[in-house]
Amino acid sequence: MLLRYGHQLLDLSKPIVMGILNCTPDSFYDGGRWASKDTILKHTNQMITEGARIIDVGGVSTKPYAQTVSQTEEIERILPVIEALKTNFGELILSVDTSRAAVARLALEAGADVVNDVSAGAWDADLHKVVADKKAPYVLMHAQGRPENMQDNPNYENPTQEILDFFIQQTAELRTKNIQELILDIGFGFGKTLQQNYQLLRDLSVFKILNLPILVGISRKSMIYKPLQTTPQEALHGTTALHFWALQQGANILRVHDVRPAMDAIRMWECLQL
């Protein structure tokens, strides 16, 4: 399975890791930790050294009940970061985590390669045009509601079937817009109850029917730390356990805060494939 970005190809026949770089003061786990250029470059270098193939840069927290920030502030948070990362790590694949067309365009022009959109284009009608114009790979994520209300009352009759139907409809529509390089993200925690998250994780292999790469973003989320009766800071072991399950079910990309443990899970999983 190959993903085209620019004039290059990313081989996804084996699972890879996407490292999270939150340039926000209020992210649920690492908000405010990467506030200076020095800490950003040092942390990014560590993630690359540990095995991350993609770095996902975000400037707006999308945790439950988070309030959005202005477009100007989002740009001010992430654009200098993308420029610095491209200058210092030229071959690095960069993803921009945004739902705004103007932000995506500036980020892609500054050197980002992928658009990671939690809204599936629903929050900005111009976003898909930017992705198509730039021929960028696009992470299509399912969410029910917005961060400020998505956990109020998530409602499905059959989460797996409804989200599969959503992906079938959306991927067909995106291809008519000339967006060909697609990655699917179930959207764990985005308008799903604890039980619904686990049903979707159990059923993850169902989504392989679409023959597209699957990204799994569960790192340190409440679906892990709540059953363990702990905190995001203490949820690494639970995260690693579920990463292994996700790999068993066909995950191609693990989006994580902690690269080395995710890479260890991939290496152990690969040992079982021999």
C-alpha cells in the first residue's frame, strides 16, 4: 500500500508511527510543553530518532469541550513551527492538523505534506478545494458534533455500520473533487461513548474493505485512562496494549505522543508475522 505525497511515495505495507506535536497551551496531555523553538526542535528530533515517519503539527486543541481559537492565532502557532521543521528536517513528512482552508493552504505552502482534518470538511467549505489544488494526502476523520459538544450525547444505532457508510459516501465524494490520496481515521473519542469506542476498535478490520490506509489515534485518551481509573499521564501502558490490538486489526498508522513504545509494539507485532 503506497501513499503519494508530492513527488514521493510512502510505503504503508508495514505500519508506521505519526508523532504528535501539539503547539497549543491546552491539549489534554502535553499542552504547553512545546512552547519554544528549541523545545520543538529537540522533541521533534527525538521523535524522528525513535522512528516516527510523520510529524503531525496542530495549533487548536480538539479535546472534548475545548473552545476554538481564531484563525489568526492558529496560523501564528503553527506556521513558524512548520517552517522551522522543514528547515531543520528537510526530508521529514509533515502533517498539518487543521480544519481551516486558509491554515491548510499556508501550511502546505510552507512545507507541510498532509492535511489531517477532524471535521471531514464540514467546518470549512473551502478546505477540500485547497487539498485538491495542492494534491495533498488527506486524513478523513469521522466526528459526531464539535469539540465543544461532541461528548454531550453521542448517538448511534450501529456505530460500525454508520461510520463505514460515512466513509463510503465521503471517499466517493472526495474522489469526484480530485482528492485521491486518502487515509481513514475512525475518530476515537470524537462523539463516541466509551463503549462505542471499544466496539469500533474491536471492529477496526471491517474498515479494511475500503482498501485505504487506516490511522488510529487513541494515544492516552479517556477511553484508556478512564477504565484504568488513572490520568492521561499514567495511560502509556494501556495505550501500548491497545496499539498492539489495533495493529492486529490492520492499522497502518499509529498517531502517538510516545514514539518509542509505539515502535516497540510494531516491532513485536512484526515478529509474530514471520
